[in-house]
Amino acid sequence: MPRSSYIRTPEILKKQSEAQKGRPARNKGITLSLERRKEISELTKKAMTPERCLKISLSKIGKKMPEGTGKKISLANRGKTKGNKHYNWKGGKVELGNQIRKCFEYR
């Protein structure tokens, strides 16, 4: 039967869902080759253009997160942006101006 004429009613979807319960996913345990992973990575980079990223971020403006989600995100990120784990860490470098200002002689 052609896919375009097949109507998936809620009853049929429920029946199909029940039939699949307990079975492992069809791709479980299958690892992708390095070439395939690189190919997927390149395709994703092409698809996520700056315009598309902007469109996605604009679509999320004003939407509320479920209660408690913010707390979970906060707990998951705790400690990830301190010291050498911060994305802008430069190996403990201190600018010369800051060193001079904090020097004991100039107090």
C-alpha cells in the first residue's frame, strides 16, 4: 500500500507501539565507521548555517522550561566553568596591568 494513502490513526499507532515494546532498537549495538561519522559530522555542519541557528534560537525565546528543569541544568553545570575548565582559560595568565595594580608596592 502506498505511504501517501495510509492513514495512521491513534489506534493503529498505539497497536504498533505495543508490538514494539520489549524489543531492542534495530540499530542497538551497531557502531558507525570512522568515515561515516565524519560524513555525518560534515553534513550536520552544512545544515546548521548561522541563519538556521538564529531561527532556532528565536523560536525558543519566551518559552518557559518545566518546573525544576533550571535547577537540574544548574546542578549539571556546577563546577564546569571554574578555573581551567572554563572555555576562556589561558593557563593562569594575568595581564601586566592587573599585576601592577595588585602589587604590594603600589598600595
